[in-house]
Amino acid sequence: MNLRKHRKTAIFLSILMGSTAYGAECSDKKSMEVADEYSQALMNGEVFKRAKVLKRHHPSKRKEVASYIKAGDLYYTIYTLVSNDCVAHMIKRTKGRY
């Protein structure tokens, strides 16, 4: 009986310690900055409106961020996924509008 208690405690502690190491995620502010930088480089333009975090995927903690970029005379919205390591990847972009 005592061995079972220790085994359950060991399993619980390993899950708890593993979840805290995995739980580190990119903050909203950093996510918006990374998404804006990525979008500026991608479109060769400038930010005309601050980025917004639209939603967070709960199991993976990735955030969907919308960046608003002006390139030439056109305005674009770039949607990116930002990972826990604060690395942005484009999902899609809108057609340019005047």
C-alpha cells in the first residue's frame, strides 16, 4: 500500500514538473512585436496600426496575431501564428486595399 502511494506521488510530481517546463509561453506583448516585425519584413512595408492577439490555441499555447501593414499605397492584414519560442509563421494575408 505504501509503495502505491509513493508511485502515485512520483507520477504526479513528474507531470507537475513537466507541465511547468512546457508552460513557458511567449507573452502577448512579445507576440505582437514579433508578428509586426515578421509582417514588415514579409511585405516590405510599415505598421500603420498596432497588432492584436486574436486567439490562443489552448493545447499548444500558440497565438494567432493580426498585424496591419501599409506597403506602398495598399493596406494589408497579415495573420500569423506565434509559437512558445516567439517565432512567427504566416497563416494568410488579405488582398491590398486603398
